[in-house]
Amino acid sequence: MSYTTPITDMMFVLTELAGLDTISALPGFADATRETAQAILAEGARFCGEVLAPLNVAGDRHPSVWKGGEVTASPGFSEAFAQFVEGGWQGLAHPVEYGGQGLPRLLAAPCLEMFKAANLSFATCPSLTDGAIEALLLAGSDEQKQRYLPKLVSGQWTGTMNLTEPQAGSDLAMLRSRAVPQEDGTYKLFGTKIFITWGEHDMAQNIVHLVLARTPDAPPGIKGISLFLVPKFLVDDDGCLGARNDVHCVSIEHKLGLKASPTAVLQFGDHGGATGYLIGEQNRGVEYMFVMMNAARFAVGLQGIGVAERAYQKAAAYAKERVQSRPVDGSSDGPVPIIRHPDVKRMLSTMRGLTEGARALAYAAAAHGDLAHRHFDESERAAHRAIYEFLVPIVKGWSTELAVEVASLGVQVHGGTGFIEETGAAQYYRDVRILPIYEGTTAIQANDLIGRKTVRDRGAVAASMLKRIDETLAVLRTHRAFGSHPAFAAMHRHLEAGRVSMTRAVDFILANAKTDPNATFAASVPYLKLSGIVLCGWMMARALIAAYDRETVNPAFYGAKMATAHFYATHILPQAVAHEVAVISARDKEGVLALADAQF
């Protein structure tokens, strides 16, 4: 089967959990109504189903090709990208003044998810362009904005992010790329960048590389890194493309998955130096790049949700068709579809529950991002910005970790045929495995969650999230269904336990961050996973309440929503307690830190 966009669930999350009506009341977002959202999602679903999804397997079997420094995209990708540009999808949430549609991030989030679900290799290209646009909006000069943003926003040109070098992975302090100032105010760049997604291709007229490099007099470490704009083709004053710049793709990687997305090795300056333009101020490159990285990290979280959704759809369809074995309850004398078997239902429910919880949390984060930019009150903008920034590493780290689990379960549901490429389940598993790695590994997201998002404000934002959970617990406890519907009592019990576990984890981190940093950061990934489970559980609790109150409108959908929330409460939320144990035990030197280096 191909991919079917879950429009009904997306609209439920937008309207009932993420607050679309609140967002549409913000300045400039009056057009972001429920009717507009429904129409955009329907058109996006058509494009994904008819154009992008059918190319997913073909791209995996016929990857991008490098020859003589040029990269040719997988068959059909260039034509699909032209339709993507014509549809205005690149500019959905970007400013109207540069040709975008100016819609909220919240409305863009489901569109990004469906693109990534339909064809992840394709969708990685416009995701990096989004990041380049964000960086230029923040720090670009007026001239840079006028020259580059209209073409990036339209999708005619694409963007890349150039951080990693052969000797410098996540440690940006080790960067060696050089930027030498010229008399005309430009710079000549020299160096090698690796792992550059869509760093070279034939789908767009130009590629705008944003590159981190050092000027000759820069201080050492990350404080001496600047950000430069280096186009593949130089752009004349009239906006026309000029000469080819001195940046060339010397190879592309051969990968486990995402094979249609070319991962380039770019060489700058082999023929006199690549012409680059300083973005913002010298030595503030990492600061600017983090804006691009935050956009990219949120997008990668949506990648995980999208592929998880598609893996679930495929596994559920297979389970309904595959006939194997008699049921354990003796209800049939002959073999039945495997969806009748309890453990298959457990796996499918796990896939569904994890995906729906992560979707709700990601969309809620997008709404906080919109409120951070457009709320009427400055103090409210600051509060929502802090929440958004707290949630980004969780959306990225947790959504991608669960995506690997969901894709793996999808293979398991298929049994032996899942290990065979022709069934398609294996591709989701291969494609999704990079997601907890690129744009900052899960450990980097977890370290960020601890250092910048929990310790720095002494747990203030974490406490505000816990308070929101308390408010939902109070609604559950006083709801008219609490004594009659078993899901309400189960959700209350397990969400309350998860809330206690998250509180204890935060307390442990605050108490030990300065005195025992090794123990604190040994607990970082368990803390991130705990936070992801509990916060997604909070979203599922809110979904349970909303679904119960609307069940008569659509019994099939809302009934399934309540059943999924009930499963999440009893099978997924209890894992938070185990993660709390892992967090607290990090201070035990017989635990994570017990083995000496030589003993591994």
C-alpha cells in the first residue's frame, strides 16, 4: 500500500490540542482558519499520495548519481520538485514580503509531516532550505535578503547547512575551514565539508550554501566561527545567475538508507577560493547557525513522526491481510488474519500510540513557536519562546528514537517477509535509522535539554510543564467519565506516576549538575526519554478528554482515540518510572560510570 495522510487525526490535534483557533487570532494569522487548514491538508494529501509517495521505493532502488562533480537526482524527483515549487509549498510559513504565504508554523507542521512520510529522501531538501531562510531572516543584511530570500522562499533555489568536517563532527570548535577577507568586502573560502544533505543536485537553478568558517584573526574555539553565504552560482546585481563558484561536490556517500537524498562531500577553494559573503557579524556564526539547526531539529522530529505513521499504516494493512494460525481464544477452527492475535495488536497499538503522542507534542510545540513570534504581550512571547525551546530537543530526540522502534516493530509485524526488501517495511527501518543521529544525536539533544533548558533556568520551564500536567490531572479526576470509563482512571493513575518521576528527575539534575556533572549527563538520555513519554502522555490525556466529549459526532474515530489513549496509559506511560530509576542511579558509581575505559 502507499501512504494515506491521516487528515482527520491531524485536524483533531490542530484544533483540540494545539489551539489553532488561538493561533488564528494572532496578528497576521487571520487566514489560518479551520476551513483553510482543512483545504491545505487535503491538497497536500493529494500531492503526497499522487506524486511523492509513488517515488519513495523507486528512489530507494535508483538513488541519486554522482558523475564528474554533478549529481543527478533519482528518476522522477526533478519533475516532482517542479510541482512542489509550483504549488508554493516551500513558502507556506515564510513571510509574505518575500513571496511566502505567511501562515503559522502550526499549520505548516502537518504539511511537513506528510511530505516526510510520503517521501523522506525528497523532503530533506526543502527542510534544509527552510533552515537557510530562517538564518537569513535573522542575520542577513537587507541586500542579502532581497537577493536570495525570494528565490529560496519560492523554492527555485535550495539551501544547505555546512557544519561538519572530516576531523570535526559535533565538536564545532575543531573546524578548520578558512574565510579570507577580500578588498571588495567578500571572502574567499577554503576547506572541506562532509555530510551535506542535497549539497549538489539538478532539481533547482541554484544552491545557497550556508557555511561555517574562520577568519584569519578569529579567536580559537567556537567563539571564532563566522557564518558565510556561498552560492553555487554567483548572483549578479540584477538577480540573474552568473559564474560558477569555486565549490564542488567531490563525492556522495553510499548509505544504509535515505538513498535518494544525496549526501555530499563539498570542496571549497580548489581553484582560487569560493566567493562567500559574511552573514551578520564576525564570530557569531554558531549563534546564527543554531537558528537554522533549531528549525532543522524540529523538522527532523517531524521526519520521525511521518515515517512512524507510514510504517504503522503498512504494518496494520499487512496484519489485516496476512492469514496465519488459529486464535488463542478458540474463536475459530482455522487460521485468521494475524491482527486477531493479541501480540500483533500489542505491537500495532504501540506503534499507533507512540506516533499519535509524538504528533500531538510536536504540533503543540509549533503553536508555542507561533505564540513566541506573534503574541500581543512581550512577556507572553518570552514565556512561549522558552517552552518552544524546551520542547525542541524532546521533539527531535524522542520522536526520532521512537521512530526507530516503530519502524522495527513494523518489520516484526511482517515477520520474515519484513526482512525482505520487496515488502517495503525494511526501507522505513533503514531510512529512519539516521534520524537519531543527524542534526545532533540523541545525546546532544539530551545534553541540551539538561544544560540549556533545565539547569540554566533552575528548572523553571520544566516546572511550568509539570504544572500544566497537574491541571490536566485535575480535569481527569473531576470529569464525569472518571468513574465510568476505565481509560480515565488508568490515565490519571499512570500520568500522575509519570509526573512524579519527571519531577524527581528534574530535582536530581538540579541537585547534581554542578557537583557531579558526570552523573548528571550520564542521566541525560533517560531524562529526555522520560520527558518525552510523560509529555506525550499528557497530550494523550488531553486527547482522551476531547475524544470522550465528542464521541457521538464520529464514534469510530473518537472511540479509537480513547482506546489508543488507554493503551498509552497502561503500556507506555509506566516506562517513565523505569527511566526515573535510570536517571537517579546515575549517581551510583557502580552503574553507568563503573567500568574503566580499558575495561570496555
